[in-house]
Amino acid sequence: MTVPQDYNQTLNLPKTDFPMRGNLPKREPETLAHWEEENLYRKMVARNEGKPKYVLHDGPPYANGEIHLGTALNKVLKDFIVKYKNMSGFCAPYVPGWDTHGLPIELKAMKAIGVESGAIEPVELRKHCADYAMKHVRNQMAQFKRLGSLGDYDHPYLTLRPEYEARQVKVFGKMAKDGYMYKGLKPVYWCPDCNTALAEAEIEYENDPCKSIYVKFRVTDDKGVFAAAGITGDIYFVIWTTTTWTIPGNLAICVGPEYTYTLVHANNEYYVMAQELVAETMKAAGIAEYETIGAFKGSELEYMQTKHPLYDRNSMVIVGDHVTLESGTGCVHTAPGYGVEDFEVCKNYDEIGILVCVDDKGRQTAEAGEFAGLDTAEANKAIAARLVETGAMFASADIVHQYPHCWRCHSAIIYRATEQWFCSVNGFKDEAIKAIESVNWIPAWGEERIKGMVRDRSDWCISRQRTWGVPIPVIYCKDCDKPIITDETIEAISEMFRKEGSDAWYTRPLSDFIPASVACACGCKEFEKEHDIMDVWFDSGVSHTAVLDEYDELYAPCDLYLEGADQYRGWFQSSLLTSVVYKGCAPYKNVCTHGWVVDGQGKTMHKSLGNGIDPSEITDKYGADILRLWVASSDYHSDIRISKEILGQLSDAYKKIRNTARFILGNLSNGNGFNPDTDSVSDDQLTELDRWALMRLDQLIDKANAGYNAFDFHIVFHAIHNFCVVDMSSFYLDIIKDRLYCEAEDSVLRRAAQTTMYRVLSGLARLVAPIMSFTAEEIWSYLPHASSDQAESVFLNDMPQKSGLTFAADFVQKWSRIYELRLVANKALEEKRNEKLIGKSLEAKLTVACRFDEDYNMLSGMPEALRDICIVSDLHVIKDESLPTDTPFAVTVEKAVGDKCERCWAYSETVGTVPEHPTLCARCAGVVK
């Protein structure tokens, strides 16, 4: 009598402590703590000493407030690259940095201590600013680490550090020595709220409602041109503007020298305007009845005189190539104190000076007469009313236009001529363009974008009328007020800053650090300090020397800058301009940009709109690896969408990758486990199916490496996801379950499957490590390791090498057909399952009919292997030329013959042939003996 047995106990069922659920919000902080304790970043870089260097230079985020999704996107992209490079044959140090000077910090610090500008000593205010900045550096540093970013966070670079400021002074000195720094009166962007000049990179354009006005300037001297044409009477040039508040500053009217102008006769008056714009202008004025008289080149109108409609002075007619016919009248309101083009064109006329009728608060000054004391909004109304009253208002309309705003306070700015320090970009523009052309721009269109911006730039205003920043290192002669910038002064100031920081400018008398040998050309040896500070874009723009030359492990030009697309006019450009002068080359070899983060509908994200998501919300709910997957899954060069639905989809994708790893770990950890050094089989003991799996892994390695090297991380993610879902879970791992569970634990067949799975998961963990850093580290900690592995951390290992196996074309073709056959078989099985003919696929017997000889010859010799691949109990291959030519395979499903094996569940006529185990098939009976 046979004693019943529990054959489940004889199966090699999966067993692992690797959790099914990621529970990332809980586990990731534990991993971070371990990385910190083990100083993983240092170990990762140290193991690569002696290898080729790769330097990604961090663009400094502003130390003001919490990080947002755009900041998180940027930091994670950089982390992908740093980790991949350190795992692929490079030594890739990463020194994170912060921009710690500037107006936003100064304003926040003043608000925190409850003082107004000027109500506190500069040194005390600077201390509060430094404290505020450092608080946010620490806060953002913790947030970046939470994202999984590895870097030298123990030694970050900060623009407020003395050694940084010292090098910044030297860059200024070199640019001044080469003749590119000058102080002059010129219109600049000015923020009345922040009370300082702004650079172009500090401007944001927003839609503003305003009143556009057409104003009449009566001709007082036509130089005989109109009279010669027989035109007499009241003649007016009509100008158009959207900045009514600038009318008091008007000193000229500019026309295009090559454009054709005409006189429009209406209401017993003549109006001078560009011929092309007559219809549009008269429509704006609501005048339907008019006639045009004469045609004059703009150059014929030069030097005519008109009377200003509000003041007892003339406005001369001049010519300029900047005049366009896109809008207005072709007669351009010209106020040299309020616009760069106006300022430049008026320099061609000695008769025209410069008039600035607004102060640093944006209020009209005494030069504006009755409008003195009015701010911009008040002046717009009052001036318009006075123009109407005097009869000078030809027409007006309410419009909405794009107008520049301060990037910090978001208030509308003004153009205002003031004395500022400028960098003359015109002086080295050709060298800058040449440097741009030496760089690899990703995407490629970035090259033309930054070229256009540099070509259009003549000067860079680098002075700011604030306290928190690096002082402009200039001293002035007390007698003649001449600015003094020499090698001696620059060296002395730089060394003082390196020793004590730039606070010394405010605490030390000049005699403490300016050599006694310094003297002005006039003979005077007494000096005063410059009170302005440098633009923060100049601060961060010198990091190519203040950081890359300061840290031993870095170098310049570095390999990569990676920032948002707004940095073409910001950090990319300020770094380029300073480096071209200071070093004679671009500071970078490659520049890569990313787009903006938008919501699921493509709308800009703002908390006020209810569609904003903080990075901490994602890490607290989903985990940092899900946020990192979001970054990796996107083509980040354009705008990147995010929503709860997108995060949910990524969570599902994450689970599939995790479940693939868990299945493999479960089948490497059960029983006596798997030791890669002693239990792996040789390549010639692998089955064809195992070799196919390694072929697919080799292809994944190639594709992932190509994606990483091109910074196309979405290609890497999708390749890994498809490999796990399609190649592994749906095919290879599904097929080998019988081998894993039912063959003897140490049989060659089972060890071959384990060997393949080990190689797959070991490679997969390393390939995915730069992206899913926390999960890859977790997988690595559960994975059995070969003696050649660095078991401590996945990041102390290299990217996987390919298998070394060769795969002939006929092998690839054969397995492509087998894969196709399995899809056909699965469809046929599902149909019979729906018809209730079978339940599980092992209840089926398949007959595979081949239309073509090539397929028949290929498949007919491997029915047992095909049986296992299709997970059925029996399979036969036949030839059937009657099949349509577009149907290479036809699969017939029948009930399998024989009895069900109690252990493997396959149906076989060998069940019961071994008396000791009457409910088992012959294979299983042999295993359990």
C-alpha cells in the first residue's frame, strides 16, 4: 500500500525576504541614512581614481525657499549622469553649489528682522542675509539628498565663500584690464520696487493692460520740404507709444530713412506718418474721410523741428535703422533717457542731450513739471488727460501687451538712464560666437538660440544698487573721481576677500589693503570705495574658475552644463562671456537643457491654480524612486507633464519592474540558495531558451548604454520596462517556472535557469541604478553575489558587460519565429479557455501546422522544447501547405491525453508508471526518489 505524500514539500517554490511592496516612503530614508553613514559618495568616486575624469558642473540653485518640481527635475537628471558615469569607466565627481547673494535674499532677510532698506548698517544686514541664505542651503541640501542625489554635500560651493569671492574679483579685474568694463550713463532695466538696475536675464514678460496713445507734435520748421511741395498749414508728426509716462522725456522723433512717408489731410490738419501705416492709424483715430498728399523718403525729413506738446522745447526729427513698420505710425517717440535704441540713435546728434524725468522709485521728477511726484500709473493717467486737454491726443486705445517685469518682485519695470557699470559684450562678441560654435549643444537648436542672444547683446549691466553681494572692486580718486582699477588694486582686494570675505569692504578702511604705492594719475593717493555690488549672474557666471579651478578634483572647461532652457540668457551666457575673456574659451564642452514642468493638461503649474505639486508630496506618498521614474520616463527637452494620474501609471510600471526582481530573487534564495561562484553552469550547459534570454539582456545593455550616453533617459527606462514585462515576465520567466519548481534543486537544467536569472538581475540592478537608485540598492542587498562583486553597494560596481556569447543570424531568426508562435498559441489557448474546453494551459495538447518548409524544418525537431515554451502538456508539429500564405502558423488545441501529475500538474501517459509514486509522471517520480 502506497503512503500518500505531500509533494508540495518536494517543490522548489520561491522564497525571499525581498518585500512585495516597495513601501518607498518608509524604506528610502533608511537607505539614505546608510549611505550617509558609509559615505557612499566618497567611496563611489574613490574607487574610480585613475580613470578618465568626467565633470558635470552644477548650476547653482538660488538659496531662497523650498525646492520645486523644476529644481527636482534638474537635480535628478544630474544624478542620473553622475551615477552612470561613475559606473561606466569614469571618475565623475559632483560638487553641488548654491547661489547665495542677491536681492531676493536681501529682501527676505530685511522682512525677517523687520527693517526697511537703509535702516540698518550694511555689515549687520549682510550677516542676516548670510544666515538666511545658509538656512536655505541646509534645507535644500536635505531635500536634494531625499531625492537620492549623491554628491560632495560636505563641501559644496557657495558664492558667498571668501575663496569664491576672491576669484570673482580677479575675473572682474581681467575684464577691466582688457578694456571691457566701463562706467557710463545709459538706459537700463530698472525695478522701482526693488530700487535697482536689472540685467536682461532678470526680466520676465507678462501680459499687461495699458493705453496705447497717438500724439501730435506740431511742425515748427519743415526745412522747406513740405512748403516746396505746396503743403502749408498745421502739420503734425504723429507718434505712437504704450508708455505714456515717458512723454515728458521725449527729445526727438525718429523715422526710417528708407521708408516712404506721406501727409494725411483731415480735419483741416496734415499728419505725417508712414505710407504703409496710414489706414491702420486713421482707423484707430476713427477718421474715415481723409486724403494723402505727397511722398517723402524718411531721410528727407531729417532735422525738421517739432514742438513738444507739453513743454516749451523742440523735438527734432532724426533717422534710425531700428524703426519698423510693424505697428504705430512709423514716427517713433524717442526719449533717450528711457530706451537703449533711443539712447544709441540720439548719440548721432550732438544737438540732443539726455533727459531722465523719473527717480529711482519710478516717480516723476521736477523735470516733468506738473507731473512731479507721480508714480508710473498716476503719471500715465495725468499725462494722457493733459494731452487730451491740449488737443495733442490724436487717438488712444486700451490694449493688452507683453511688458517686462522684475523676476523677483514681479512688478512692472521701467527703462531709466543711470550711471552703471557695464561689460561691453560688443568688444569680444566675435570670440564669444566662435566659442559657442566649439560646444556640443543638446538639443542642437540651442546653438542658434544662444548665438542670437549674444549677437543681439551690446552691453551687460553688472552693477546693482544693493548691499547683499560682492562689491564692485573699484576705488575712486577723491580729487578727480577717476575710477582706479589696476593689477595692484585687484590683487589686494582679491587677497583681502580670500582672507576675510567681502565683508571686509565694509569693515576695513582702504588703507588696510590698498598698497601705499597706488596713486591716481592726478597724483592723489586718497580714495573712496564703489558702493554698488555685482549682478548675481556675474557671481554665478565666474564659477568656471571660482569652482572648477578651486577644487582639485574638477577642471575647466568641464564636460557638461545641464540646466533649464531659460539659462541660455542666464547662466550659460554669463559663464560663456566671462570665460571667453578670462580664459579664451567656452567654460563647457557640452550643454544640455530641459523644459518646464507642466500639469497633465500642459498648463503651467502654480499653487494658486490648484495644480501645483511639491516634490515632498511625491516622496511622502509615492517615494523618490517614483519621482525619479517620472524624470526618466519623459523626453525632458520639451515641457514635462505631471499629474496624479501620471504618477499612478508610473507606480504601476515600478511594480512590474520590482515584481520581476522579486520573482528572480525568490528563485535564487530558496532551498540552499544560489552561489554564483559555485552553482553557475558553463555557457555550453545553457539551454537555447537561456541563451535567448541572455541575448535579450545583451541588447538591453547596448540600448541602455546608448540612451545613457546620449542623455536620452526615457529610452533607458522604456527599454528596461519592456525587458522586464515582455521579455522576462511574459516570456522567459513564465516558461522556466516548471524547471525552477519541479527539477531537482541542483540539477543542471535548474542551475542553468538560475545562472541566467542571476546574470539578468545582476545586470538589471546595475542598469536601473542611476534611475531607480533606492530600489536598485535594495535589490542588490538581497542578490547573491559573485566574489568579483562589490556587495556593499550597487554603486560601487560597473555597468554590466555583455554575455560574450555569439548569436548567429539563424538563431535570432529562429527565436523570433518561436516568439511569434507562442503569441499565436496563447491566442488559441485563450479561445478554448473561453469555450470551457480547457482551464489551465497544461490541460491542452497543441498541434502546430507550418505553412512554410523553413518553419517546419526549424520547429519539427524541437517539440519538447516548444511544449515547455507554450506551457502545455503535449505538442506536435506538422506541415500544412493549405494554409494561406499570410498565415505561417495555425495552432489546434485539444484536451491533453493521460493523467494529471500531482506534482507538476502536467498531463502525461507516464503518470503511474513508477509504483512508488502512482500520482506522479515519470519525470517527477525520478526527481523525488
